[in-house]
Amino acid sequence: MPNKPSILLIYTGGTIGMATNPETGALKPFDFDHIMQQVPELKRLGIKLESYTFDPIIDSSDMSPIIWEQLANLINENYYKYDGFVILHGTDTMSYTASALSFMLQNLTKPVILTGSQLPIGLIRTDGKENLITAIEIAAARDNRGAIVPEVAIYFETELYRGNRTTKRSAEHFNAFKSYNYPALAQAGINIVYNRDHINYSPKEDFAVHTKLEQNVVILKLFPGITVQTIKAICNLPHIKGIILETYGSGNAPTSPEFHKILSDTINRGVIIVNVTQCTEGRVNMKKYETGIGLLNIGVISSYDSTTEAAVTKLMYLLGNITDHATIIQKLKISLRGEINDQS
Ligand code: ASP
């Protein structure tokens, strides 16, 4: 009889573990034992479960690079003790955390599965129980070659997605996440069906953890009417090192010479500007329209079919770990953890 798989369940907070504060009527994070009491089925899974609770537990609106660093260090310290990791996390910033961890944890051979829920686990109609149980099963799944999903992924309402391809799309429905530009890694129905052709296997080098992230980055979303002064103020922020420019459609932006001059002066000062589309589906192609070519010519970098969450955390990761400007640009243009399809 093979050994029982062992999973470290990491609780950061989020609706899954929340209960109503009787004084305000609003939801607030509750302790981990509360979760375990609601899901006695966990004992019958045949999986050795141990847990770690963050202190304080938080609503994920309070998530930060400091906590990402703590998460990455925790996984690093426990990497060889467990077969997989499940992170319970609020849904609001789960895609940012999954994206950040995908860059921070290099050459993973074990699953790191994030999940949470839209309704607290103590409520009768909760989606938390199914999400938690299936996320643990996925984190424990292995065959004779090792873990079936050695990736940072999000499991939510029947779908397993590569974490750095996800976006929170609904504040209402149980299927809160979507990976618009990459297929699901697995679907949970009567069976959990893995889409192995789309899962990343066989890292060539040893597992490595990178905890440094550059926080002097900003997301600048264009809209008709945004003023030149606003753009200038953001581009001239002291210490700014990188800008994610959220453009229209396939990477298009205003053609005004004033706008282009601000961006080009900013790039010439050494600030990296990455073009991400505001569309949830599709990709940046700056060669398609003249409104895009102008950006390409001044040195704006395409993020191809990246989500904003992946683009901003990739930039934080690269700026935090690499000093050579040309190397950062070169790595932005290629897929590091399956976060983009870089074939334009
Ligand atoms: N505000 C909550 C959080 O992100 C929402 C959730 O968990 O669904 O922590």
C-alpha cells in the first residue's frame, strides 16, 4: 500500500472562513478550526492533512507582496515535507496571488492549488466545501511520474486553471474565475479529468524560490478623456520603474503626439512600459492598427495574451530580481511560467 499523500493546507483568510460579525452584520475572517468543523469529510479523504494559519487572517483586499513573500518562504521551508500545498484565499485578489507565486516558485514539481469560496463554509448553500475537498484531491493527485499538476493553479467550481491565466470575473456567481486565453487544466465532474497536454511538466532545473518583488510599478488604465496631466503625473512618479499600460482592443492607444512624447520620454528614462489589453479575451498585436504601431516604435513592450494580474506581477518579479534592463525586456517577451502565448 503506497504512503498516504500529505498536504499542507495554508489558511490566509477570505470568505470561505468568514462568519458574520454580530455587531456590524458584515463578514469577517474566522479561525481555521471553524473551517475544519464544517467539513468532517476531510478525515475520510485518505490524505494526511496538516495546516498552517496566517496571523492575522485577512480579507484578500489586504493581500500584499509581504504576504506573498511569507507564502513563498513557507512553501520553500516545507517543500520536501509535503506532496502538495493548498492555499485558502479570498477570491478578490486570488488571481494576483496565484500569478505572483507562479513567478516566485520556479521549477515546481509539486502542486500549489489556491481556492476559496463565494459563500462562507458555515452556510448551507456554501460552495466552500466542494472547492476545498476537490482542491485537496487535486493537490494530492499523482501517478508513477509524480504530481499530476505541478503548477500554481486555482480550483473553483469544477474548473482547475493555471493561476497566472486567471481573472476574477464574478462577484455573484459560484464560477467566479475564468481563464480566457488558456484551456482549463482539469474539470471536476463525477471524475476529475486532467487536461495533461496543457499542464507544464518536467522542469529542467532544481526548485528555486525568488522572494524579491519591486513595488514601484503601476497599472495605468486608458479611457477616452484621460488627461495628459494625469498620464504625465503617473509617468513622472518618483522611483517608478515599470508601468502596465491597459490599452484598448488589440493594444491600441491615442495617437496624439503629446501622449506619445510622454511615453517615449518615460521609456528613455529607463522605465519599462508594458502594453496589456483591457479586453479579457484575445491578445495585444501592436502591428495591427496604426494606433498600435506608434507604441511599438517608441519601445512599448507587448504582453501578448497576458492578464493584467500576470503582467503586473511578472514585472514586479523581473524588476525585483534582475538588474540588467535588456534581460528584463527579453524575459517580458517570452513565457516564463506559461503566462503568455508569445507567438504573435
Ligand atoms: N472579500 C473576500 C476576500 O477576497 C471575498 C472572497 O473571499 O470571496 O477575501
